[in-house]
Amino acid sequence: METDVLGEPYLAETITLPPDDEGPVVATLVVRRAAQPTGRAVLHIHGFCDYFFQTAYAEWWNARGYDFYALDLRKYGRSLRPHQTPNYVADLREHFPEIDAAYLRVSERDDHDHVVMSAHSTGGLIVSLWANERRHALAGMVLNSPWLDMQGGPVMRGVGTTIVKQLGARQPMRTIPRTIEGHYAASLHADHAGEWTFNLDWKPLGSFPVTFGWLRAIRMGHDELHAGLEVGCPVLVLSSAGTRWPKEMGPDVHNYDIVLEVPQIRQWATALGSHVTYVAIEGARHDVVLSLKEPREKAYAEMGRWLGTYVDAD
């Protein structure tokens, strides 16, 4: 491992994967170890147009005796290469090999017998499908605003999805026209209206283009989740308490989820398995651990309560 772009004590290693149609493929595993040797670890997966930079989140886990690992998936963040279409896969299962490789490094190579999975947004969908299929003995799962259904109303989820699936199969690299004001990323970044520093090449204000093939993969994943999963461990689902679609920067940008529809997260949370705790955080952003101070502290308090009750109780 080498020193990560975040600097010490973060370390990173490149995981080489089989090439795809665009050429060589890698993923990147980042780790920040707890102060004392431990058999407990958390493995975190980011969302779309995202990568791991949430250092306070890693430190929170370290303080509770967990080694913290984060995986930048293929074509995201540290793993994105110039020849690649950012964030693109045609099937969410294309991400399973890097999650497998990371999980084996965490559990077997580094000798952790108590592993919690963590994921945000699109990562929450991917990790849920992976856990359902792999059936590892996970200690728990924390999902931060997981993407469990398609926003945009019944037309988009019906006729719109049929069109997406058809075009996604025939013209997977065709870009879907959309307008992104950039309010969400601007609400986070310290150079704009936020308090966090991140690489705008890896998480641009205007997001990355979305293709029909990638969105088809998302909708196929939603179909599988809606049929019912069993991830096999206690799950905590966190979200904002509400959704708004603001047209300009203002309080709504900072106090609501402006990316996904919260009612859908609430509706589909129990499709993840037989033991799910759902908590809505008043005033939280889409990434609840990047919310303003008060809702952020509430989110951590809820995580601590859940962890102590269902995961670390023994």
C-alpha cells in the first residue's frame, strides 16, 4: 500500500481487474486503521459521481474500534482512467469482482472476522444486490440514502423505464439529455456553499453524463430489489426527512435530499431483508454524513445507537 491522496494515515492500493471493452480496469482500496489492532472492520462503497473523501466518517468508525476501508469502484475517483467512460457499467454486477476482491482483503488477508458493509446512494443498491447474492456472514450494513427506486413519478417508472431498457440494450452508450444545476455538489464544496474539500475532476459540480446503458443497469437492479432481497444481517437505512427540487441555492439545498425521493427510500427499505431499521434525519442532505452540523450529529447518534444495539451488542 502507498500513502493515499488524502495523506497519512490513509493508505491506498490498486486492485487490477480484467480489462473490459474500453481497456484496462482497476479499483482502489483505501484504508485508515484504528488506533489498536482489531478484528472489526467496515467496508464503504460510494455513490454515483462520487468517491471516498468523507474523512470524518472514517474517523468515527476508527474511534469505535473499527479499521475503515473504502473502495473506489472501477471508473470512479481514484480508479478512473483517461480511456474510460466515467462511472459506466452495463450491468451492476460488473462491480461485484472489485467488491469481492476488497472483501477478501478485508476479511481474510487482514484478518477481520466482524465486517460491516457501508454504502451511499447508488452504492447502496449495488452493495445490497452483492450481499444478497454472495451471502457472506456480515455483521451489519449501513446504507446512507440508498437509491432504491427511480425518481420522477409513475411515468418515468413505467413507460420511461420501458424506453430506457430498450434503448439501453440497443444503444448503451447513448447519452440521456438532462440539466444539472450543480446545486448539490456546490452545497458541499468548500469553494462554493459547503465545508468539504473534494476533487472536482472526480466529483464535478455538474455531475457526469448518464447513458441509457447505465440507467438500464440501475433499473434492472431496482427490479431485483423490489422482488425482495435478503442481505442476511441487520441493516440501518438513513435518509433525510424530505425531498425538495430547488431551482436556486437556498435553505432547501442544505436541509433536504435534492437528489433522490425520500418516500421511495422509506417505501423500499424493508425489501432489503428481514431486519431493517429506518431513520429519517430532519434537515439532512442526500449524503447524511455531509449534512450541516446538527443533522450530521443526529445521524452519527443514530448510527451509534444502532451499532450498539444490533451489531456490537456482544
